[in-house]
Amino acid sequence: MSDGFFSVTARANDAGAPRLGLAVAVRAAGGAVRRNRLRRIIRESFRLHQRMLPAVDVVVSARPAARSAPAESLRASLAVLWKKVAEQCATSPLS
């Protein structure tokens, strides 16, 4: 699943809870301050939405458009992606 800001890959796990992995590259996000800003936004969004997710390993990759996007746009984008992950993983055993 993806949109203009992020690409999300999810796969079922045996941990019993959702887990998050991040891929925020210099090429996509820029310097350390911008990369860390994106990481903070992604982690916070995951923390707020993890209760709706099944037991999956989720890897979020940032795209270059996320570099200059306002935080509210990024949060809205992630909320939609979390919902898609929950819907897709509820219907298929392996995503």
C-alpha cells in the first residue's frame, strides 16, 4: 500500500502484537533533522493506531514528497494507510 508520502508493507507475525519498522532514507527525507521529524511522526501515528492493527510487522518507507509536507498531511496519510493495513490483514492470512 502506498500514497504520495509513504509506502507501507505488512506481513503477519507470530509476536501477537503489531511491530513497526522504519525506512527513512537521506535521499527521500534530507538531513538528519528532517529524517528524525518524519520518524517521530510515523512512530506517534503508529502508537495511536496500533490497537486497531492485527499482529503484523509493518515497514513504513518515506517518499520524497514527505520531506516538505505539513505534519497534519502526513498524519492523515498514515491514518488512511493504517486503516488499509487493518482491512487487508483481516481478510488475508499473509499480506
